[in-house]
Amino acid sequence: MAAAPPSASRPLAAAAPSSPSPASRPQPSEPRFQVISLNDANPQIREYKRRKPHRKTKNGCIACKQKRVKCDETFPICLRCQRNRRTCVYPHDGTSPPTPIVTKIEEEAAGDPRMSLGTAIVPVTGPEVGTSSDELLLHYRNNWFGIFDMPSHTGSFVPLALRYPHLRSTLLAISASHLRHQAPGHKDYRVAEQYQVTLAVRDYQAALDTPFDVHGQMGTDSLLLTAMLMNTLSMVLPFDEDPDFSKEPDIDKSWVFSSRPDRLGWLAVQQGLSPLLAATAKWRERSFLAPLFRNSDDSRRTLTGEGHALDRVPEHWIAAARLNTEVSSPTSDPNASFADVNFREPIRVMAELRLLEPSRINMLRYWQFVGTLTPAFRQCLFDRDPVALWVFGYWLGLMCRFKRVWWMQRRTRRDFRAIRSWLVQARLANRPGEQGRLWRSLMADLDRTWGFEYDRAMADRSGFSPSQAASRSVLVKRQRTPS
């Protein structure tokens, strides 16, 4: 018999000798085999051992579930993940099987002052799609800072969420989205995210039809919190636009190059918070969210106050938007132009934010920019107005300074690069005279927000030099250039 090659790695099972003694003859129900190992040059024969029966684990880590292997559930890192040097994430705390969610509701409601004895708690019941609510809620509870990456000014949202379906579904959708980003190949997380978003939107719209006086303080707080969390969720790129987390999102799928009529729906969700804040002004002072609102600006109300001058706005920004520096309150000044009404505040706030450290505690202040955007400004973005695109792109570049914020990083990076690409293709910097010099300055400012080397990235992607890649990108995508 020829020796087996050393490269073979799969064991071969061979039948035992054909003429065993009667005493050693195997029983029909327990056949015996010999396994020849060919992992090295000296084959060894050993007895085949039947795999012991085992019970499947339901509480293993996400990595083991993806690989469809048994997890030993060692907390905080299972042995398999330690051996393979993988990130080990548990959908629960890893120390014990998840407690039924109704028990969690009762425990948290009992110790929370916002939950009165007469509060009707809505249990999570009925058929569910994708990952269960138990798993999603426990993942949220145990991964607060990993999900939001900002300081908590409000304590736990869970007791409030368990009374109001719109808030509960929004939290569960965020939890499912976070799990999807940690385990992209796990289809149940993606399905659960879509399912919970559908429930959240339906219940939120129904709740908005009820007057705030009927909601009371607690109900109004739940609406405000739902709106803010939906803003977080709307920044997450949907799966069809970002299916592969191993590489940068494709700018061709950005709304900048899209022809879909709903391409800015995610931004409309962001803008929906401002009218809700105005309508709930009298409730916000007594809200448990008041510390969060106070932290979103300084004592001088630099970002949210009215009547601030444009002293800190660069002159070429003012020239590009054609702002009137004599106008201090565009909404009440009859001499205010369209640009003054719709571009002044976004540009002024942006000039302040560029000097603000991109830290966790300042993240809420960076979002004040979105509150300055009017529906008319969003329409300018929809129409791909160059100045509106530049203003919005500059803010996206500032947001790219925040590192490792999973729910916004991929959208801000993709859409910043898409806007940058569109403006290059429009050849605005090649315009003659003062307009060309103005746009060259604007493009230099845009690049300094994030430090993204656009031409270098295009060169690495195409294999051409930076100058060749920039020229080639204009020629290849000329059909996208606006008239």
C-alpha cells in the first residue's frame, strides 16, 4: 500500500479487519471503525470515537453563532474567541441565561420614580420577526456606551420605553442595528431591525395625533426621546446601500448621485425634531431630558440664539452664499434675501463648530447644525445647488472627526466623499476670474475639515497618479455633472 501524501489533511475511515474473533465482534448497533490520520508522513491508526450527545447553547456569543459552533459561554470572552483572536460580544451579560423580559419590566418599573403605581406597562407579546425582543433589549441595556458613544444625561430609558410602544420599538431597532454592525452576516438582526423600525414609525405617528396635554409630562418625554433616537437611527446606512462593512461605502449609492424622489427622507426625519421641540417648549423645563437640552449649547446660546453677528464667518463663505452682513434677524427683517433666510444660520453655526473640539461631550452641539436647516435648504440639496452641497458637505466633514461612532461614521464618510466628488465633477474651481478663486478656497476648506485626501484615494483605487485619477473621474462621470 502506497504511503499517503503529507499534504492530505482529511482523515480516512476504513472498515476494521474482516475476520475478528467472536468475542471481539462488534454489536450491530455500535459499529467500530479505525481512522487513519494522514496529517503527517507517519500515518497512525486510532479507534473512531462517536461524538458525545450534547445540547445546543442558546446564550453563546455572536461570533460562535455566526460560525455555527458551540460556545462555552465563558464571560467576558469565550475560549474559542480567545483562541482565534476574535471580538467576543454577548447579546446578554454572559453570566446567566437572559431573564424573561416581563420580569425585567417589573424590576425596573418598581425602582423608577417616573413609573407610578397606576402606570400600565405594555409587555412585549405576540409573534416577532427576526431576533427576539428579549435579546435586543438586553443587548441595549448592557451596551449603552457602545451603542451611543456619548455621556448619559438621563439615566436608563428602559422603564419609560416599556410603557410606550413607539419608544420601545425604536430602542429595539437601534439595538438590532448595532448587532447587525457587529455581525454583518447574521440575517436575523437585519430582519429584526426592519421589523422594529416599521413598528416604531407606525406607533410614533399614532402618538403624535394625541394632544400633548393628554400625553402629560411622561408621554411628552417619551415622544421627544423617540424623535431623538429616530434621528440616530436615520443616520445608519440601510443594508441595500451598505452591505459590506469590510470596505468603504460606495459613493455611487449616495443620495448625491441618486434620482430617487425620497433620497433625502433620512434628512427629513432629522429635521422633524425642531418643530417637536418648539411645540413642547413648556414641557421641556420639567423634563428629565432637561440636562441633555442644556448641554446642547453654551450659556450664551451661541448655537441656538438669535441675533448673532457673522464675525467668525470667513469672508469667502459670506461671498459664496451672498449673505447680507447687515441683516441680524433674517426671519423678521423685510430686507432679508432667500440666502439670508436659509443659508445664514447654517453657515454661522458651522463657523462656530469648526473651532469646537470633536469630543463625546460636544457631540450634541454639533447636531445643532441640523436644527438650523429649513425645508427650503433641503430642497436646495435635493436640486443639488452647489453652495448648499458645499455647506452640508462641510458639516459632514466636521462630523467625520468623530471616530468609531458606528451609527453615523459610514454615512458621514460616504456622503462627504460623494459631495466632494460631485463638486469636482462640476468643475466649479475651473470657473474664470473671482468665481474660480472663490471655489478653490471653498474646496480647500472642505478638505481641511476631515483631512480626507480625495485625489490620493482615487489614485489608490484606480492605479493612476493623483492628477490622472482626478481628471479621469471627471471624464468617466461627466454625465452626472449638472448643467
